[in-house]
Amino acid sequence: YPKRPDLLRRANRLIAEHYGETLGAGADAAGAKRYHYAKPHHHEVEDFYATSPALAEEVVAVADLKPGMEVLEPSAGDGAIVAAILAAGITPDCVENDPNRVETLRDMLPPGCVTQMDFLAMRPEPEFDRVLMNPPWGRHADVQHVFHALRFLKPGGRLVAIMSPNLPHRNDGPTMELRGLINAWGGWV
């Protein structure tokens, strides 16, 4: 008996997608979706850094969530931060580009809470009280994602992000600008 129902569902979807109608009910009965994956070039790697449950809980604690707040998780990944937000009694909106992770997130959240797309392509609306995130870090993407995420906050909102450990030591313009904003707003790294 599988100890992880999420892996069982994923395996069933993969089996149903592969065998299709030969199983009788077809791929749709198992909730399988047909995705076409582009093969990455040899120099491209996935820029995903999993968040531990303990760190996700710390992010939620620092965010100081209150009932009724609108919360966004724009780099939702495998749902570790989403799970911690849910444990705090709030249902977040989240964005994730990877179709497999989107399915995991949709299993965790009510319909309409998960958007599959590149967060940086999303049109910002200042409608969230909190943004909690662990963005991609490669090529200083963490800074780019944080600048974009700030545009989703209501006035007086709070952003909590897990950033590259190199952030305090990088001297490129955008990173220095972000550190200046953090200091000016009384935040911390």
C-alpha cells in the first residue's frame, strides 16, 4: 500500500496516459492530461530549490498571516510553502509553470487557486496582503522575481522570500538596488 497518495495519483495518471483506451475508461478517467514537453538544451537545468517544511513554517511565521488576508505564492513548486499557508488557515493563490507540479498543487487547493504560467509573464495587480515565495535563483532570477512580486502587494503588504545564499555578497546593479530597498523599508536579509 503506497504511503504517498500524491505519488499514487501521479503514477495512475502516467499509466492511464500511456495506455489510453486499452484500460477501458481511458486517460481522462484517471485525470490524466496530455502535455508536450520541450526538450531543454544541454546547458539548461531546472532552477528548482525545494523548501523544507521547517523553512516553510518559518516563512509563514515571518509573514505574520492574519485571517482573511489575500496571499500569493508565485513560485509554488512542490507546495511546501502552500502547505504551511494552509496550515495557518489561509487558502493562497499560487502560480507554477511546471505542469507536473501544477497537478500536485491542484490536488492541494480548491479550483481556481492555481495558475499555470511563467510568473514573470503575469500582469501585476496590487491585490495581495502577503507574497511568500522561494523563487528560482539561477542567473539572479531571485531578484527579478522579487521585484515583480512587489508589484502584486497592496500598500502596507509584506513579502517574504527565500533567496540565494549569495544575495548579501553579489554586487550587480539589481541586487544592490534590492538590498537598498530592503534596508530603506526596514526589512532584513
